[in-house]
Amino acid sequence: MKRRFTASVWREGEWFVAQCLEVDVASQGETEAAAVANLREALELSFEPPQPRRSAGG
């Protein structure tokens, strides 16, 4: 399932910052395109289904 999100992008010094307006996720990059690509990856990781893990000593 694909979802659309709105990103706000601005420059801070030498970096571009991209922030998702619907979810509290942000990222940065050396270019505007890199910041948006990094934001996309961060959002994908945020919505990835949890993976079961074995607890230590269990």
C-alpha cells in the first residue's frame, strides 16, 4: 500500500533538511534531492512491520 506524504524542505547552512508534515520524521542531505531521498528511506523504515525477535535468556 502506498501513502502520500507532504515534505517541507529548507536549507540550514550547507545542508538541506526535509521534514514530513504528517509524521514526525525528518532527514537531511547535501542536496535537496538527497534530503528528500533520505526522508523517503526514513519513512519506509518507520512504517516497516515489526519483526519478531528472540529474547536473550528465553
